[in-house]
Amino acid sequence: KLSARLQAIADLVPKNARLADIGSDHGYLPAWLVLNKKIPFAVAGEVVEGPYASARSLVASSNLQDKIDVRLGDGLEVITASDNIDVITIAGMGGSLIREILQRGQDTEQLTGQETLILQPNVGEYTLRRWLAKAGYGIIHEEILKEDDKIYEIIVAVKKSDACSYSQKELFFGPILLENQTEIFYEKWQKQLEKHQYILAGLKKAGQRDQEKISRTEEKIEWMKELLI
Ligand code: SAM
């Protein structure tokens, strides 16, 4: 059984997708998808030996060797053209790490633009959305959920032929989450409001001379207040 977070990601993977799960750790997500006959094939990529070994042993003990290929490597470098990957999941890392993995994948052309990206940044959602928008991706779906007192966001993106433009506010809150505000969304931003107010007080107290930094924090606080009214 998957955790609520991984289950929400699994539910977004289209049936019969050829999946690359990057940073797969134990390999739970591709194993669940294949065992439940949702997908025929997956690459599970891992850059660290320990998780790579545990994904391999899960795949072996579940007899999935011909359906899940566990590969050791950095980011999207584990993908080859003959894999015909059409969905990439990258979950449970910071948004800036996910962004770097995608950028490097774009540089090496292992990210072709044909794939649906299902991303679950633990933090740094803004940074990731900004990269997606710049790289020509449109955000087609977003979810927010809570598990064990932690709030997670999932972002689904596909490359668009026409330019996508999002406002700063949309990149910050999530264009789709903003349209469809849930209790958990409010809970997240209530906490973030308190955190930013604390940060602002700290900046002022420390005699921060970077006025731009203060203004940016103030602007975000304004947005959060508007949202929470
Ligand atoms: N994706 C799983 C999930 O959401 O539950 C595992 C998340 S785990 C916290 C993050 C995993 O990403 C770790 O196993 C780590 O070794 C792996 N990782 C970090 N950077 C990576 C990279 N550049 N390429 C591949 N895997 C990476």
C-alpha cells in the first residue's frame, strides 16, 4: 500500500504510460503501478547506491525485472530514446533540485518535451513553476494534500507550442491551486503567512539594508493576506 502522497501521484499517471521515476528510492511508485497493471513498463532512476540497491531488491522480490528497469545514474541521464518514456515522475525532493534535473535533461536532450511531467516538490514550488513557465511548459493540473502533518503539492506539466505566461502570483500559489482553493491550501498559506511575518520582523530587526528583499517579503505577505481574508 502506498502512502497518501505517493498514491496521489500514482493516480495521476495515465494508464499504459511508459514511466521514468527519477529519484525512485525504494521503487514503491513504479512497483505499485506495474503490480496494479496500470502501466506496462518503468525505468526507476537513482543516483545513490543504497536506494538503488533497495529498488533492485524490491523489483527482484516482486518478480518485476522484465517490467521495471532500475538504473543507477544522475537525473534523466538514465533515460534512453528506445525507452519511449512518455511520463516522468520526480517526487519528494526540493523544487530547485527538480528544476536542475529538468534543466540538465533539457541540455542533454533526454527531456524531449513529449513527456508529461508529474512533479512533487517538497519545497521551492515557486522556483520550479518559474522554470516550467520559462521552458515553455503549461501547468495542466495541481493538487495539494496533507499527510502526517505535512502539506505537499503535486504539479503536472506538459510542453506547449505557444508561450505560456503566468503572473508572479500564479507562480507563487500555483495557477490551478489558486483557482480551486481548498481547506489545506488555506492551512498552508496561513502557516506561510506567519513564517513570512517572522522573517520580515527578523530582516527589519537585523537592519537589513537590502530594501528589495524586504519589499519582496512584504509583497508576498500582502498576497497571502488577500488570499486569507
Ligand atoms: N520519489 C520517492 C518518493 O517521493 O517517495 C523518493 C523520494 S527520496 C526523499 C529522494 C530520492 O531522490 C533519494 O532516494 C535520492 O537518492 C534521489 N535523488 C536525489 N537526487 C537525485 C538525482 N540527481 N538523480 C536521481 N535521484 C536523485
